[in-house]
Amino acid sequence: MNRSLVVDGLEINNWTRPVIDEVRSGGVDVVHATVGVWEDLAGAMTRIGAFRHLVRNNADAIRIVRSVEEMYTAADDGVLAVVLGFQNASMLGDDPEMAGIFADVGIRVVQLTYNIANHLGSSCYEPVDAGLTRAGHRMVAALNDAGVLIDISHVGNVTGRHAVDASAHPIAITHGNPASFCDKARNKPDDLIHAVAARGGMIGCTLYPLFIGGSEITRRQYCEMLADLAEAVGVAHVGIGSDAVLGWAPDALGWMRSGRWDRPVDSSEIPDFPPWPDWFDGPKDFPSLAEGLTEVGFSDADRAAVLGGNWLRLYREVFGA
Amino acid sequence: MNRSLVVDGLEINNWTRPVIDEVRSGGVDVVHATVGVWEDLAGAMTRIGAFRHLVRNNADAIRIVRSVEEMYTAADDGVLAVVLGFQNASMLGDDPEMAGIFADVGIRVVQLTYNIANHLGSSCYEPVDAGLTRAGHRMVAALNDAGVLIDISHVGNVTGRHAVDASAHPIAITHGNPASFCDKARNKPDDLIHAVAARGGMIGCTLYPLFIGGSEITRRQYCEMLADLAEAVGVAHVGIGSDAVLGWAPDALGWMRSGRWDRPVDSSEIPDFPPWPDWFDGPKDFPSLAEGLTEVGFSDADRAAVLGGNWLRLYREVFGA
């Protein structure tokens, strides 16, 4: 159980067999895969059903897992292990019992808000963040009870800090970077990152182009950011959450970002997926990232921790709770 | 694991603490409890959540179970074991993956149709029963795969017979009587009962007044029906499914029978719950039923089988599959 696995802390792919094979080609053993962003309860269950159907038809290549033990078994069997998660709490509605119900069908990670405020708290894009609501506190407790990892990647900083403090278990920024490295609303201030780490949580650094400063950034610059972060908060709290967006048609980005609430009114407003750096064009390039970590001085052990071991430690602590 | 448990094969109560205590007062160890009749996916999940909340608040008295082993553990712990089920497939929609998803959240019994025809087949009240549909065949296979017991109590006779033949596992009439005993559309013809039994399934004889000929029937008459049935199909295929309706306000019956599709147009059409026989006014009177079985000549072993052992055998065979 102590050998190293490669874990991508968040991908939001449109999963098909070619996508599965592309991810596996990067030596990735475990992916936390988003299966809900703007859905309601029924829509989210339907997406989980669709993912199960994909797995049924590709059982030689991919498997839904619910524990670290199952991740190791999947790796032994040579199949990609997928942890299912939501990037929103819309599907939970106002019912804390839905935390356990979704956990029972395999959901192991839930982000409290996506790109807009909801009944639990504020997103990172709101002008005012009033923090975790009363229902938010109840839902955090229910997610804790259900062994679901709480994610604050798109959550507002006040709400996120409240979640760190309210949660009985460590929480995660599954895909985000320090704002001190790239100043965007989606990236996180140092104090929040430190609070997450101090409680035993993780920051999964993203490679999504908008949050690293664009595709021109070099591998060395990115990996030096990881080294600085490991120095600041402890290497045990740093991982990767690539935010890979494989397999989507270009028009999917509008849905992904804005769902129904802010649909473009003319075609010039339809966003395009941004270009990725040539040294990391998706999870197939995890070996390139590994080289970069070595180049900036990570030991083999620390490199293995950042590329997967730290996620496994957090998953074991939270999922097993 | 060989001692006897008392199992009620179907109750459709409005569960509260007084109802739980009333059921327990009859020495009932296990109840298959209906938690969905007319709901869609989200509505059904919400009802499961509400039942979980009830259990959370009454953990000293009731527990949701998913296996026969858990039923025995619950009995050892002195709490009522509840198997969750639906009396309709409306919540599964057209998606066979929902069979496994609902199984994961505890659903162990699904009736293919309720009181109206649906996408899977016909109810017992339709003028024409075209049998199990193409989607019905797919859903039967999915329910088999998920270890869910298929119930045909309210299903049309042609559809029900198709389900017996299509199912890889035995199926059940969880709450219904021989039509030869009481001639109602909800009761079953002998050939269907024999087919269910021949495949290893069960008929759970109901005590719902409309399907025993009214509250005037005597205990001896009812128990002689059970003896005749055991003689005809084998005692191993006979059980009890009381169809208890505890805890409901009078106006609930309209919803229960007709949902939204056939709401009464004036108040004179609102149905009333019928009176029950004085010797069985609900699951609290299981001891009376036990006495009646002895009176008509059931051995102690056969009586224990009819009062629970046979359900446990079927549950073990299907849930474990």
C-alpha cells in the first residue's frame, strides 16, 4: 500500500474511450472526475448513471472507486480509478440527507459553490461574500458525516475560510493556485491556503491556462511555484488538480462557465477554450510535470507525494471517516 | 442465523415514532416499507432522505437494512429492520442505470407498475395488457443485476407473467391474494401464482380489506386460504404482505390510489380507508395471525416459514445475487 500512485485532483473531461486512453497514457492512476456542475438532483443522478454506463462498457480501462484501497486494487488491475465529484451543491438542494445519498452512489468530493452564489455560500466571483450560510454549516456537517471531501476551489474566500473552520475534516482546494503567483479571483490568497494546510487539507495546483498566467508560462516557472508553495505550507499539502477539459466541443465552455443563468446573448460572446502550455497539454503530460519537479529540486519522495501520495493521504483521512 | 424472524412483506405506512412502536408491538422484526409510489427520481430520493432522517432520530427503534445478515443483526439489537422499496418504476424513468443507483441508496424491491400503465408494462387495472415492453425487459435485467426484488402485486397479469419469465431471479407478489379467494383485479389468477412459485418466488398474502372480501371475513377463513395456497404451490412460497396503511390522514388515500392522474373532481369522490377485520387491525396483530395459522393446522415450522422464514430465503437469494 505504500508505493506511489499518480493522482489528478480534478478533471472535468467529456469522458469517452479516447479520453480514458489519453489520461492513462500519462501514467495517471487516479482521477477525481467532475460529474456535475449546474445540475439539479435528477440531472446529477442521470450523469452518474451515464458515467456508470461508460464504465460498464470500458471495464478493462476504467473503474469508479470509493476508497484508497479500491484505488490500489484498480492500479493493480491496470485500470484507471475514478473518484466521482461535483463542482456545485445545486444537486444537494436544501437537504443534508442528500450528502449521504450521493455518497452512497459514489460521490466523494463536493464543491460548496460553483461560479455563482448559492444557498450555502458565495462564489469567488461575487461582489460581496457573506460567508457560509446557516444551511451551509448544516451541509458541511452532513458532508463530514458522509465522508465526502469538501472542495472550495470556486468558492469565495470568506465562505472558503468559514468552511475550513466549520469542517470536522480537512478540506481541499482541488484545482487552484496561489493568487500571489497569478492574480485571478479563482486563485487563492496566502492566508486561505495556509488555513487549509494548517487543518491538514490540500491545495491541488491547476494547469488551467487562465490560472497560471497563460500558455506562455514555462514549466520551470510553474514548478518553482510548486516548490515555493511546498516551502511555505509544507510539501504534504501540495498536489496537482489539472482541471483538464478533454473531449469537449468548443461550445461546451459556455455551459461549463455559466450554465443557464448567464447565457451569451450573441455569438461573439461565446467563449473559447484557451490554449494550454506545450509542456502540459493535458494529463498525458504528467511525465513532463514529473521532470519539471525534479529540475527544480524536488526529491523523489517529495515528487511522488505531490504527484499523488498527498491526495491519497487526504482521501484516506476523509473518505474513511 | 436459523432462528425465525417475523417479516411483513409490504407496509405503506406514514412512518412516525408511534407507527414504529405499533409495528414493533406485533413482534414484527422486518418490514418491507414502501417509500415511493407516484414520485419521479428527485421526489423518490427526497422520500428516501426523509426516511433516513426518521431513522437518524429513532436509531434505538428502527434501521434501514440491505441484506438478510443486517436483518438478523437488527433483531439482535432489538430494532425494527426496514427494507426500502418502491411500488412503481416511475422514479427509474427510462434509465436502467437507475436500478443500481437506487439499489446503492438502499432500495431492494421495485414494483414494475403501480395502478396505471407505464413505460415498462400494464397495471392490473388497464383494459388491455400488452405485456412487458422492450424497456420493461431491459429494466428487469437491470433490476436483476442490481439485486433488486421485482414485485408484480399491482401489475397486469400478462405483464406479470412476462416478468416471471424474463427475470433471472425469482420475483414476488409482495401483497396480493388468489383471485379464486377474492375476485378482484388486484388479486392474482392461479396460473400466475403457480408460475411465480415455480420459479422460486413468493406470494405475500395481504390483509388489506378490499382484497380479502371485507372486514367481515373471519380469521379462520383467511387462514384456510393460506393453508389451501400452501397446499397448492408449496408452503415455501407463501408469506404475508399486510399492506398496512398506518399513520395516514384520511385524505392520503386519494394520492395513494391515483396520484395526480385521476384526482377526484368533487369531494364526494374522495375515498376513505376501509375498516380492517377486528382480528387483524394492522401489524400489531401478527400474534393473532400466528394463532390462526396454528388453528388451521400449520405446524410450528411451517407457521414460522409463512410468517417470515420464506421472505428471508427469497431476500437472501435475490439481494445477494
